[in-house]
Amino acid sequence: MRLPGRLFLFYFFLLLLRAGTVWSRTVRVPAGPVVRVEGTEVSIPCNVSDYEGPLEQNFEWTFSTSAGSYVRVLSTFDPTFTDPTFAGRVGAGGIQLERVSHNVALLRIRELSKSDEGEYTCSTPSTDATISGNYEDGVRLRVIPDTLTVRSTKGRLGGTRTLTEGGSFQLQCQALSGDSSDHTHLSLTWQHQGPEGSAADVLTLSHLGRFQPGPGYEERYSSGRVRLDTMGGDGYRLAVDGALSADAGEYSCVARTWVLGPEGWAPIQEKKISVSRVEVQPMGMNVTVPAPVVRGNAGEPLRLSCRVWHNSAAPVCTRVRWFLSAQQAPSPEERQELLGGRDPDPTHEGASTHLLEVPRGWDAGHYSCQATVWAPGSNGTWHPIMERSTEPINVLPNSAVPELEVSLNATLTPQFSEEPTELVCHMSGSDGARLSVSWYHSPSPESRASPPVLVGSLGQDWSVSVGERYTERLESGGLILSRRGPQAFVLRIQWTSNGDRGQYRCVGTVWEQQRNESWAPSREVASPPISISWEQEEYSLAVRASVTRAVAVSGGTFEMQCHVTTRNIPSPRYSVQVAMEPSGPHSGPQVLLLSRDGLTHRKGESFGKAALEKVKEGEYRFRLYQAQAQEAGTYRCSITAWTPGGGGAWREAKNQTSNPVALQFQNSGLMFNVTAHSDSPSIYHGERAEFWCIITLSGPAVDTDSLAFDVSWFAQRAGPVLLGGLGRSAQVEQKRRNGSSEVAIERVSAMEFRLRIFGTEEDDGGGHFCTVTPWVLSGTGAWSSQSALTSNVVSLSVRMDLLTAFKYPLLIGGALAVLVGLLSCLIGYCSSRVCCRARAAPEPRREHRRLMSMELD
């Protein structure tokens, strides 16, 4: 039988993959020993990996004691594998072998006894072509006696407890774990189960001796209202102060035994008993005031009272706090706390009266009385159990604020743009009072939809503040706020612009001193509006965008021109903004700016390789090089005309947006985009450089197995220099770049390729980019190539390490200097001993003359 061509290639690929793969079977069970308590159960997992053969593997468990006896327990494929000594427990479900997955099985033994202690071995029958690895693994099981006892304490602490909300209760149980050869610890947890809920932990004394409050009890534990006390060696008492209605329900004591294993502490036994049931009856409380409205004269004493009633049977303390607010239903931040009278001592009385007395002067507003009932705790502290507030008392004093009249007139009115404007606001009828003024501007009387804009304010303490639009003009001296007298305020605009035309009004405010020595506004009066305008033709600005170069496929250059024409704008300068709104599910709008000074700015995720330049006056050109699919969308030009203003500043005259221009690619099939980047664009000499070439795909969904790529890496020198390439058949082509550096090209994933340069030198600096030729597998099994794509250029900077650069020259120079010095010393020594030795001078010859006798003469 002859196989089809594609099926033959598939089986041939599997044979090659199997021939190049090294298998090593691994069987693993948990690290031992595993410690459990008699009467509990144990689950031991067995995992096999790195095997050949069928996906689903079989398992066999055997048991051996310290005496060396070997007993078969269970098998996943042989029903006769079980030894007769275990047949009864296996048939009754006491011992089970559960398959968790195709390569994991779980041995579960219930009702452990001392006879179950021993070595349990998991083995897997071989399905491999060759024997490699381990085929069995064992773990030792230790069974310790059950010495944990938990019981409730007899006496008044058991049974059902009934208390009033805010009261206290205590519950106690006993838990003890006997001595064991293994190092075991005991933990105890108090649990609470409400009428309609599951059991929740209240407080735990862990096996390491730490207290752990349950969810929702952290704050009460920190404040001491929920505690766990130890009583003797085996007693544990839960104490709760300030009981809430949610504390009603069943309380249980849970004891656990912990053992330290290879992976840390783990619980091996748990026992739980019900200790008591707690019923919490709600406490009644009511806070009232005699009258909702109080009137009086300013400066006279103010006396307010509130009455608190509760039905607590235990002695409690009532604390009252008074608050003042301007609104009837304020937020906690808007309330001001006042000092009231002394609170009564703790008593059984269920009713008490509390007073607020203000000796002089009082403020209008809403006064409220907030009462809190405090109950004593078992440790001598007090805790709040209930809180109520009265309806606010509306205090209406007879105001002594003087009347106020405000008028506005213009002392300087502009006839043309850039001339000054001066407005004077007069206030009368408030002699001796503190005054402040605010100036407002409305663009035109017809535009009632937009509210007046704040120009500036001169406060009662001479502080100056302006609106957001006028901050720059105030700092540059274009806006001046001053005061000519106690009741005259001046607003001066040094250079009035067209945007300043409209209506102006001033608002005068009278301030009154409060009880805390602060000042608050008591009355506001607005002046009649005054109009500032002059005759002038409106500015006109027209913007038109057109495509001068379109692109058909990604990688081309898109070009668009923006034309602007103006009328009635003196000496204009333009700032240009090109914005793109993507047409697909890509990133947000991209913005490229050209300021009126010719500087280019980018905002957000701006264009990758784009340029915006001025061709001539009123004409601007936008170019997008190597356009990618994610850059397709709608492009617009937004041009702002600026005209010279007063003080040498520029002001905005008009803004206009052009018609939309679409960037669309003609190819409707698969579209590939190539991006190059490097995580380390600057490295030291000799280090390794890495570049990434990432390919993205847009268009219809396609399997990556149907795609292949020819990737080449280039470096920019005098021209592009090929560094190497990786063909679609995984063949690597490398080019020698210089005498020492080497490159490595590898495929990291289906759409990512990496270039590595080892031992970089100075010549390796500069730009690097990759070119990609996609290949697509058609339905007929043929590969077809697409247009080659070029990525962006990634720059690499190779810096010189001064220590490395001078280390070897300094070492070589020093060694040569030492060698030359030693050689010079040797030559000098030899010369002194051989060549320059002085010859010994002969002794002068002495003549011996004797005196002659006179007789010889």
C-alpha cells in the first residue's frame, strides 16, 4: 500500500523526532516519611513522566514492613494483583486506587491502623523502547496513636447563653494531645456558625503559638474585644466584649494535630465539638431634642439639650458629642465638633439629659447631638456598643450683617485691540466691614448656555487669585487686581484682546468673624453687568488636507499636505498638529505637533518614522515612512493661528481642523509588519549585543505552521552590510564582519528572531535592521513568497571601558620599565667589574747610595 505524499512526510518527521529524542522515565511519590494518626485516612499520589508508549500509564502498589515482607496491594490493570491479606479492605472500599489523570494515580487508605505502617512502593510497567530512568519509587508511612482529646468544660460556661447587645460572654473548652515519638504540635480554633451561614473562624491559636483572628474579627481582636486565653495546660477560653447581633449562633472548638514534614508543617488530624449557643438580644436606644428650630439674638448665650434613653440592664456610660454643619445632611468631613457639657457617670439609669452651652455669640446652622453608649469589658476597658444621632436643630439667629450695594463703571474703555481696560467696583453701606471682590466675564449676552468665567478675586486678606485662563496673564503683568480705597476695587487689563470682549460684573462679599476667630462670608451682592466691545471683523481660517503620495502595501511612504488660508489675522504664525484615528483594533490616537517656532513634539504612542515639515508659508507636509498596517486610519490636520499680543507674548487667534484623509492599504489578504528593537542600545566594548526582529500579522486568522520566513540582518556602514541570515528551512548563513566579532542568529518563536553579536568592537556601533520575506503555505501544499519587508533601524552605541582600555598597556609598560631597569643595572655592574678595573701602579725604584769614606778621596 502506498502512502500519500503528505502522510509519508508526516511519518518521516515523527521518526526523525523520535530518533533525536532521549527519553528517561521518572516515577515520583511524595518525600517521606508520611505521618498519619490511627483512624484517619491517607492519600499518596504517584506520578510518571518522560515515558514512551501510550499516553495512559498503569500503576502497581506494593507494601512491605520493616521485617521485609512484600505484599501486593492494588493495580490499575490487573484485578488479580491484590494480595488476599488486603482483599477484604479493597472490596469494602477501605483501600482504593484512583486515577487522577493519564499519568497520575492516587492510593487512598481509610481507617489507618498500626499494621498499615511500612514502605509503600509505586511501580509502572515499562512501555518504553529502551530501559532508561526509574520505574518505581517508594515512601514510608508512619501511623501514630490517636492521643488528641477535645471536650467542653462543664458548668455555667456551657449550654445556651442569652445576653443583651453590647454585653460580654466567655466560652471554654479543653484540648490535649498526648506524647508521641513524632514531634507534633496542637492548634485550637474557635468557630462561629450563624443562623443562616457556614462556620467561620473567630480566633485561632496556631501550632506555632501565634494568634490569628478570622475574617471580620481583625479590628475587634486588635482592640481587645475578642480574646483567646489559655487556662492551665489544656484549657482555652474565648472572651467576647461588646457583643453584636451578628455574634448570635453556635460556637465550636476545633483542635488540630500538626506534624513537620519535608514540605513544612501540615495538619494530620482534626476534632471538633460544639461548646455553646449564644443568643444576642438587640438593645433599644433613642435620642431626641425638645425643638427642631431655635431662634435668638446674636451674642446671647445659646443653650441646647438632648435626651438619651436606652434599655441596657448592665451599667453603661453615655457619651454625647455635638456637631455643627452648614447643611442639614452633611458628610462627616463637613461637620465641626463642638465642646459640650460633662457626661454622666456609669449608671443603671436608662435616661439622661445632656446640654450644650455657648456663653456668647453663636453661629447659624444645623446642630446635631450624637450619643454613644459604652459598656465595660472584662479586662477593665470600655468599648462602644451603640450609637444614635438626633435630627438636626436648625438655629436661626437674627443677623447683624450690614446691607451692601455694589456698582460697576469703566474708567478706561478700549477702542481697538491691545488697548487697556480698567473697571472700578464700588461698595457702599458696609462701613468698617471686611470686604472682598470677584470679577466675572461672559463672552456675549446671547451665550447664556455657558456660565460666566472667573477672571480673578481680591480676598478680604488682600490675597489674589485668578481663573485658570488668566494665570499666565497675571504672571506676565497683563492682568492687575488692586484696591484704591476701603470700598473701591479695580480690575485692569493691560492689553485687551478680542477674546476679552463681552460683559463684566463684580460680586462683593461681606465677611463676618466666627466663634473660632476665623472669617466666613455672610452676604454676597452682584453688580449690574457692563459691556466691553469694539467694531472688528472676525478672524477667518480655512484648512485643507490632500494626499500627495498613497501606499498600496505596508512598507511604503505615505505623504499628505496641509494648506491653510487666513483673513483678518494680523502677522499670523501657525502651529500644526497631525492626528491619526486608527481604523482597526490598535492603539489609541497618535499625535505629531509642529510648534509655531518650528519644533516637533510627539504625544503618547506617536508615529514610528514620521516627519512634519513646513514647505512654505501656509503649506505643510506630513510624511510617514515605512507605513505599517497598524498605522492605517484617518488623518487630519489641525492648525492654530497665533497673532502677536501685548508684552511680546503670542495669543491664539483661531483654530481649525481639516477634512479627513484616509490611509488604506490595497492588499486585503495577509499583512505582515516587522519591528526591530534592542533591550540594551548602549553597551561596553567586548560585551554581547542582542537585537530582536518581531513579526506581527493582521488580516484573516492563519495557523503559524503555514508560515515561514527568510530573515536577514544588516548593519549600516557606508551602505547596508549583511551580517547573516536564517532561511525558512532553518539554514543559517553568516558573514564575517571583522577580525574578532562573531554573530549568532536564532529563531526564538514562530514570529520572533534574535541576532547576537559577541565581543562587540567600536566598528559594531551604528544602525541595525532586519529584512523579512514571508512564505505562505497554500491549500495545495505549495509555498508562495510575499513581498520583502524592512524593519525600523535600531541604533547600537559601543562605549569604551577605560579600565579595560588602559589595563593591558599599563601592565606591559610597567613590565618593560622594570625589565629595562634590571638590564641597565646588570650592564653597569659588569662594566665596573670587567671593563673599568684599574691596573696596579708599579712601585718606584729606590737607589741605595752610601757615603764614601774621606780617605778614598
